[in-house]
Amino acid sequence: MEIKNVSVSEKLANPAPLGLMGFGMTTVLLNLHNAGIIKLSVMIMAMGIFYGGLAQVIAGIFEMKKNNTFGATAFTSYGFFWLSLVGIWTMPKMGLGEPASTKAVAFYLLLWGIFTLFMYIGTLNGNKATQTVFGTLTILFFLLAIGDFTGSAVIKTIAGWEGIFCGSSAIYTAMAEVLNEKFGKTVLPL
């Protein structure tokens, strides 16, 4: 039996729009709560687990396959952010540990802000839409952390509105990537 070299070419679809939509839609919903428009409910938590969480992790894994370290790190990390956030909210109710204090959550958000600041620096050689997503997300995490450190409801509300903009910018970026690829031309500028 002779075995010949076989070349397999695998072209993958762009996983970024999936990750951006999972992030964007979940971020908008949570920040509608932070802005005082809707209550925190199972709807936001389910989005955090399935679309913000799992869909982003899947997108991150496919970014690894595409050899995109930035995309893999971003989507996988933020996917696990959503899963951990829902865990922070729900695990104490299931008897799996004590609830996190406001100060502890503030440090959690501060660390995510620092991580996101470094990720933002990684966007500076890219398109403006991605810079907007990561720049506004950096601001969002820092506002949320300050809101928890100070106990200021006003700062949390401001963070909510800023987070709605952040999530909307991710939705726009996702749709620009999908439509531009689909039509083979710039439909929505990045």
C-alpha cells in the first residue's frame, strides 16, 4: 500500500462577528439594567451563559484555529468573563460559596478594566470600529469599578449608558464584517 502526501486546504469563516454579536447583545442587555431601564433577570443571565459566554468561547477557539492570538485571547477571555459573572450572581444562591462583597466585585471589574486597556492597545493598528469597542469597554469596566468602590448610583447609571454604546458598537462592527464580506465591498465602514 502506497501512501501519498495529501494536502488538505481548510478555509474557515470569520468567527469574529459571532463573538462580537455575543458580546455586543449581552453587553447592551446588562447595561440596560445598569442604566435603570430594565431589571436584572434570568434573560440577562441566560444571554450571559449562552451568547455572551459560550458563543464567544467558541469564536475564540476558532480564532485560535485561524492563528489569531488577539482574537483568540479576546473572545475566549470575554466569554469566560460572562460565564464567571453569571457564576458570581448565581453560585451563592445554589449554596456554592458566600456572595461577593461590593468591594470584591469592584476589584474584579478593575482587573477586567486593566486587561481590556492592554487589549485596547492591541487595536491601535487596526480599524476604528474595533478601537471603539475596546476603548469604550475599557471605560465601562473602570466606571463600573469606580461605581462599586464608591457606592455611587450615578456612576453606575452613567456606566450603563456608556455600556449600551459599547455593546452597540460591537453589534455594528459584527454587522459591518458580515455585510462587507457578503457583498464583497464596504457596506458599513470599519
